[in-house]
Amino acid sequence: MKRIYLLIISFILIISAYASDKRVVYQATAYWDIDSLESILPEQTGIEHVNTLNRLIASVGIENFKKSYEYYLQAILLAEELKYNFGLAEAKRYMAYAYYYQSENSQCLNFLWEARDIYESLNDAFHLAVMDQVIATLYLSARDFDKALYYCKEAIKGYRARDKNGKLYASVKDTLIMYSITGRVYRELGRSDTALPIYLKYLEIGEHNNIEITNLMVHTGLVAACYIETKQYAKAIEYYLKALEFTEVNQSIIALKHEYMRRMAMIYLGMGRYNEAIELLIKSYDFLSANGFLMQSQSAASTLGEVFHTLNDKNNSANYFNKSDTLLEELLNRNSIYRYDSLKYTISYGWELFSPLPTRLMKLFIYENAVRYYKMRYDQNKSTGNKDATIRFLEKYTSAKDSLTEITQLKELAEIQIKYDTERKENEIINLSQENELKDLRIKQYYWFFIGAGGLLIIIVLFAIILIRQNKLRNSQQTLLLQQRLFRTQMKPHFLFNSLSSIQNFIIKKDATEASDYLSKFSRLMREILNSSDSEYVTLDEELDAIDNYLSLQKIRYDEMFDYSIEEDDKIDNESVSIPPMLAQPFIENAIEHGIKHKESKGFIKVSLAEKNNYLILEITDDGVGRKKASEIERPKDQEHKSMATSITNERLANLNKKLKHKIRFEIIDLKDDAGNANGTKVVFEIPLSL
């Protein structure tokens, strides 16, 4: 009976997987029915159990990252136990998707590379092409267009390859997806003239192969968009009108039609055809607002407000501007372009045809829209002399712009991290290739020596083994040095980013003389950092000079918010003592940013050095609000913030300590006064004097 039950459930899963492939939305995203998978999972064992866990990782990852990760841990443990490498690769691939939905692009890329390496070891050409497709999409989102185009071409090449029986590895749909992504890359590069023939060919092939109707409608709209971007407005209208003729077989087509009406209206406005534009905008607004498409309906209302303002129709202008204001407030409060979560499964723009829109990217769109709108409303009210409205919209504009700056900076840091991870991976591939070539060369040399020299070869082989072992030891040491440098480069962008932001703010707020002095100090600090970046250790004198320079810069930046002192034991010979560079700086930064910054009175930072039991004791003490209070203050403002000082220092010390007989240790101590209240934080490093 149990076997019959399993067969029935398996049949349901096959049907649901087939149905999910025919879904309108997320056509390039793996998805299965979650309830069916969870019901069959307890009855399965072995490889079948791994496969079901992997489908759950993919299906749950869109909505519930934590649960997806729990399934991932189960899948990889069982796959490794069974030596089921394909299942291991699938787990990593689907976990990469889950990270992508969370906008964790660096983690996503790492998992993709790991999955790709396994597929490559299995000679799985189809899934290698799939990985190239996803990597291309990731580089597109990171705006690394050269690499995005490279992996688009690799994926298309893989999809069009044939197996030993002459059969294509992939379907027409797989290849069309890659053409669509390629067209998007060219549009982002400003080369819509190159993207246009790609989309036209997409429609031709898609219609010939009976591609799903909503897919065709989206790409009809993309053709129209390319015509707009190449200033061929009559052709753009022609293709939008074609799109409006599609049969309304689902909610997505209805939503897309009203979005295309809004876009057509913008063309009509440019032509001065106001009546036609207003009619389309009202139809678009009425449907989109009533059905919860917040951003599109807000854009339609805003445009109507502007049009009626231009036509001097004050009542209608005020009415639609009020609607736009209300919708934008709802957008900002929800941090979503939809009023209802279910709408994310309806295609209304076009980008959601293949995969969900990552949360951070959605937030970026919202605040870009808010900045544009509030700036327009500020300028408009300023020109009409409406003082109260001018001030109100200036405040909203400033707040939205600050939020957008933070989001943009996070996005830029993520892009930098992806580029760094890519270069590291490419270097690994190059090194591996060189090692393989070297191994092949050695094998040939050994073979010919064996033919020609007989017994002499034995001596040479023994000598070669000794050399190889020595090379491995040297390579191991070089690897550790490289890891430490990489850790330091992870610290530098973080420090440079904050310092450059400080300089920008200082230049805006202070006079030129003081700004020049600040820049001079900053330049000196940069030289000190760069001089030490290639060294594993620096002298204590050099490190203390950098700390003093950094603190003086921060003291100026924060308008004397704190004082500081650097105290050292007279017994210490600063010139002869060496320590790893930049150990103290992240914790000094934390003391200022998260401790003293939230303090009502003036703060104090103390850096002290002493010698104890052949160890250098380095302490950084502040009298700020303490870690717990800082976390309570900052959590409502920035729930995504993660302090990197502790994790980066742990990684650095772990690598350094591999080579040291006496280990470097550090701890963080929460200070309290006599009443048990938080009274600051102390960070203590114990560094052996004989490194």
C-alpha cells in the first residue's frame, strides 16, 4: 500500500513540475509544488530523498530563505554520504538561487562556482550551460557587462551543442532565454540598436515554436522599448498596439496591456497628443491602482498630475497629485512595488517573466522613483510660490535621497565584492591550468628519462620528490600570505569607503582651508596604509603613527566629539617590535561609530600598550554606550547592518596563527560601572614579542 501511495505522489510531482514549467511567471526558475514535496519526503531514502530535498531548496527559496538553507544542509550531508555528486551540485545551484533572491550576490556567485566545478567534473554539458546562464544574469545585475556578455555567449554555445547522438543539449526555450538576457545586456550598455534585431528574432522563433503567449507579449513590448530608445516612435506605437491585441488568457496579459497603455501615453505626450495620452493614462491608472500595482499606478497618477498642470487644469492636477502622493507613501512604507504579495506572480512589467525581482533591487527602484518624484514636486511648488508645500517636498526629497544613497552604496559594494570574487576564481582557474600543464610535462620527462637512463632515473625521481615537497611547503606559505592580503583588501574598501564619505561631507560643510588640511591628513594615512599593505608585519612605531593619524582625522570629522590618548610602556622598543598592520583600526572605528556617536556627552578613546610575560598587550578602550545599547539604537534604523570587524579579525588571526608558535589572541570586554550599567567597551590583543 505504501508503495502505491509513493507512486501516486511521484506522479503528482511529475505533473506539478510540468505545470510549473508552463506557468506564466518565473519561466527560468525551478519550482515544484511544496506541499506535495513535503508529504513525500519522510517516505523516501537515498538518492530520491536528496532529489526531493533539492526541489524543496529551489521551491522554498523564493519566499523562505531560512527554511531553504535547512533543506540545503540536509541535502549536502546525505549527498556526500552517498557520494552522489550530481545531487550535491544541484543543492549548491538551488542554494545559489535562494541567495540571489535575497540580493546576496557574492554568496550566490560562490555557490554557483562550486556547483559549476562539480558539473564540470561530471562532464555535464547541459548544466554547465545553465550555470553560465545564471552567472551571466548575476554579472548583468552587478553591471559587469563584459563578463555578462561573455557568459551569455558561453551559455548559448552550450545550449546549441549536440551530444554524441547528434541531439541538442537544450530546448528552443532555453536558447531563447539566453537571447533575451543578451538583449538586456546590450540595452543596459545603451546599444538598443544591437538589442532590437535580437528581440525581433526572438519573436520570429518564438511564434514558430509556439512559445507561451505571455512570453511573446513581453518581448513584443521589449521590441517597442528598443524602438523608443532608438527614437523610432511610430514603430514603437505599432508594436504596443500589436501587444494590446493579444488574447487575455491570464491576469498577466491584462496587467501588461495596462502597463503598455501607460508607456504608449508617454510617447503621445512627447508628440503633443494630449487627449490620447490622457485617455490611456486614466485607463492605466484605474486598473493598476484598483488591482494593487503600486509603482505603475503611482507613475500614471504622477504623469496625469503633470499633464493637467501643464494644461492649467488645477482641480484634476491636484486630484492626481494627491493620489500619487498617497501611492508613493504606501510604496515607501511597504518597501514593495505591490500592495499584495500574490502580485509578484503576475507579470506587469516584463522583467519578472524569468525570475523574481530581488528585494534590494526592488527597494532601489522604489527610492529612485521617490527621489525623481519629490524633486519634481519641490521644483513645481517652488516655481508657484507655495512655501509650505515647497518645504514639505524638500524634506521628503532629502530623506529619500539619503536612503537612496545608502542603498546605492550597498549595491556598489556588492558589485565590488563580485568583481573581487571573480578575479580570485579566474586566478584559481589559471593556476590550476598551469599546474596541470606542469604535471603533464613532468610525466613526459620522467617517461623519456626512464627509457634512456634506467637506474639513473631512480635517483632523479627521488631528487624530484624532494624538490616537489619543498615546492609544496613554499606554496603553502605563499597561500597563507595571499589569504592574509585578501583579508586586508576586504578591510580596505570598508575603511576607504567611510573615509571618503567623511571627506565628502567635510568638504560640503567646512571651508576650503580646513578641507585641505583634512585631505592632507587623509593622504598621509593612505600612504601609510599602502606602504604596509605588502608587508606581513610593520613596526610598532609605524602602526602607532597610523592610529594617531586616523584618530586625529576622526576627531576633526566629528567636531571634537571625543578626545583620545595613546599610552605606551617605556620598556617597549617601538623600532624592534613588529605587529600585523591595521589590527586596531576596525575596533577604533566601531568605538566611534557605534559607541561614542550615540553618547550625549563628550567621549574618550584610550589606546594603551604594555609588555607582559613576553607579550605585547594592546588595548583599545572607549567610554561609549556599549555594544548592547548601540545594537538597540541601530537595529530599527538598519536591520541589514553587519559589523565586520570581529569576523575579519578572527579570519586574519586564524591564518597568522597557523605559522606562529605563540598565538595572537584577542577578546572584547563589555565595561560596566559600579551600578552594573554599560560603561563602554575594551578590546584586548595579546601579541607575542617573538613572532
